[in-house]
Amino acid sequence: MEPKSTTVAAAPADDLTEIKKPTSLLIAQFFLFPLIIIAICVGIFLLFGYLTYEQKTPKEYLADVQAGSELCCRWQSAYELSNIITSQKERLRETDFVNDLVKVFQKSRDEDPRVRRYLAVTMGHLGDPRAVPALVEGLNDAQVENQIYSLWALGTIGDKAAVPDILKKLDSPDRALRKTAVYVLGAIKDPRAIHSLQVALNDPTDDVRWNAAMALAQMNDASGADLLTKLIDRRYLETVEGMTPEQRSELIINAVKCLGILKFQGAHDKIVELSQKDPDLAVRDASIEALRKF
């Protein structure tokens, strides 16, 4: 006898239901979970890096400037020193650090110019008058950029003893040097510079004339007031080539502040108009503040 075959009927197609994983579960499985794991690993790496990181002291950076490799380490150490010095300047002024820094700066004259520039910045941030004689010597460096860094540092320190040497730079054939010198004289505010700044109002370079007018205003001298009034006119500034909108606004703000210091009535109405209609809110705010001084 042949065995009886048993046939099992298949379920109707409509009764079969495909089980699908939710889309959110797939996203979590293939994207979110791996990202979490990566984030944890990165966090652990950064934590260990933070725990093992030790920032050098200013004296250690200065020692690296003296003894480091000429190719890279010296100027990088000088750069790092210029970045950290501000937060520790009060304490360092009470030590021999300033004298040591000056000695290193003086020895760097014929070396990598980047070292000298960053050391000048460091002395500027320290603001100690003991650095002034060395920085004045830096005004005679062969490289104009080095002279500019020394000028900036002298302006930041603000010691009037440097004014006679700074005034000499107004006769420089380099316009960037003249511009910086004029700016620095305005920061120091020594009345001995007034006549030279008045002469600089006729400089052939726009930036020099503008900075001279602002420097004079900071010493309550209105010799450049008409020029400052011209600088708050956007139509005029649009004729000046090479200026970005941000630079125009910054120039207007500075001119407005100076006119406020002078309480120059000839610019009052224009400042009122700026305070109400200028498209730059920062210019409006500066104008409102200036009007309070009239």
C-alpha cells in the first residue's frame, strides 16, 4: 500500500504580514549608536589630553626663546609668551622678568624678525616703562614691520619719554610707519606732538591724515575737525577705493567719537542724522552716545 500523502494548505497571501523594524530603530542602530561611541572615545581622549597638558610659565617660554631651535621653536615660544602674558602682567612686573625680557629682545636684533616682533608685543602687554629704551632702539630696526611692532608697544605702554623718537617716524617715506606713528601719538596724548600732528593733516596718504585728525581730537585740538566731519559722510567714503563696508562703518564710528570729544557744533546735525538713519546700528549707537557730550 502506498502511504497517503498529506497536503498542508498554504495560508492566503492576504494573511501574511511582513514584520518591519521601525525607521527610528534603524536610524539608532546604524547611525546614532556608533556616533555615541565615537563621541565617548573622543571625550576620553580630550580628557586625558587635558589632564596631561601643562602650560609653560612665562619664564619657561622666555628660556625657550633664548635656547630654542632657530628654525621654529624660538619664534613660536615668543608667540605663545605674547598670548599668555596679559593675565600675569601684574605679578611679573614685581620680578626681574621685565629686565630679562628686555635683554632677550636686545639680543634678538640680528635674528629671526618674528622673535623680535612677538617680544615687542609681549613688552607692550606688560606695560612696564623699563622696556621703553629697548623699544626705542627697535625703532631703528632695518625691517619696517619690526619698527611698527615697536611703535605699537610704545603706544600701549604710553610712556611720554618715547615721544621725541616717535615724532621722527612722521618723516618716514613708508606710509604704514607714518600711520602707526600718528596713531600711537594719539594714544600717548603728549601735547608736544600737536604741531607735528597738525602738519600730518596734509600728508598725501588718507590714513595718515585721518589718524592725525583723530589723534588731535583726543588731545582736544580741533584742527582736524573739518576732516572728521567729512569722514562721517558715507557718500564721501564710498568714493574711497579699497574699503569694505565694515571698514567704512568703523571709520565713521571713530570719527563720531572724536567729534563728540570736541563737541564740534559743525558736525552736530550730521551726527543727529546718523543716529536716526544710518543703516548700521553700531553707527547709530555711537552717534547717540556722542550727542550726549554736546
